[in-house]
Amino acid sequence: MNIDHYLNRIGVPLRQPSLHYLAALQRGHMQRVPFENLSVMRGEPIVLDEGLLYAKIVERGRGGFCYELNGTFGWLLRGLGFDVVRIAAGVYNQRQGEFGPTFDHMALLVTLNGERYLVDVGFGDSARGPIRLPDGQTADVSGRYRLVSVDGGQAFVLQKEIEEIGDWRPQYRFTDQPRALDDYAAQCADTATSPDSHFTQGAICTIATPDGRISLSDNSLTITRHGRKEQRPIEDRAAFEACLRRYFGPPFP
């Protein structure tokens, strides 16, 4: 890995490890590297190899989904001197009212000055800064988030405040058990190929902005600024690809 190239990709200079720097890295990554499933929709193989993921995200300027984004970001953090491990999470299915398989999602756990923090650049519209374990909270333009310990402190649930209902909704459940990259391979393959997977139903490309988010699907473009959404229809493939180039850069489509 060329750390200078990676930092240039996310627009963050080289500094010594600190909580402030970790937050800047996470925010920069989410505002420069999109969460997208275009490889899935095009039938391109997704191989969980750090070198291949780095080539896609840094050298080719693409994005990816959780295994790719957090897989590569974790490598960067280690290269910068952070103590980081991969963790596995089950994503909450609101319709079914339950959490998905253990390796449904990859996130990162960073230990810094004796404290542990959940760090995640691969969950789409989610927290943009580290959240301290076991019960930390954070807030940004996308909303308020908190961690809740469960199972006697053996596991944790990331929750997001839903202002419309005045309550908190689970996003995913995880433990602090370190995982190897290969541990996610089977679930990654299923996520990328199963007809039942959310990621095979249609294209999605979304990226955080300083005041909101830009999200593109097969049939709509949604631009959110300070909580206000503007949605525009996408009429055909040409319009979709034009939006990719305009809002997500030259590497697209």
C-alpha cells in the first residue's frame, strides 16, 4: 500500500495517531469514497484480498460495500499506526424484526489510549465518527447514534435515533471478537450473488457530503442537504451514467 496515495484519495494529510485524526480519516473516507454495488450489478468478482481492494478503491478511484471499504480502511489504519481489528455484525432487518447473520457486515474496532471505538466507513448513511465502547454516543449531519451493550456486556448494538417516532432503532449487532479477512468470504459471496440479497436488486451509489448525502439508484437521484431531500427521476441508462460521472467522478461508470 502507498499510504500517501490513500491519504490523497480521502483528502487527509499524514499525522500521528489520535482520536481527532481517526475521526478526520473516517469523515474524509466517507466523503470521498462512495458506498456502491456496481461491481455486484455488473457481475464483477469481489475477492477479499487487501491488495485487490486497494487497487479498486485507491488506484482506480472506485467505491464498494462494507467488506471492501472497511477491509481497505482497516489496512490504512494499521499502516498509520492504529491498533485496529475487524469485527463482524448482524444487520437489523426492520421488516422481520431480527438481526441477520454474524458476517452480514464488517466494521472496525480501534483501541486508542486504552479506550475502544467502533469505526465504520461501510454502512452507507451512518455515523461519521468513532463511537466509544461500551456506551458512547455521537451526532453529525446524518443523525444521532449510540452504542448499547447487550448479553451481559458480551455484545453491542449500534442504534440510530429516529426523530419521527421519538425512539432509537437498531442498525446492527456485533461482538468485539477479532476476525480475519477470509472469515467474511462466504457471506460476501452470498451478498454479491444471491437473488435474495438487497445488493442484487438494483444499483446503488451513495456518498456523504459535508451537509448531507447524494444517493443514486436505477430510477432516482436523491440529494439531501441539512435534512431536506430533493429527489429527481432517472429516466434511462444514459441519465444514470451521466449522474455517476457528475456526482461520483471520472472512474464511473
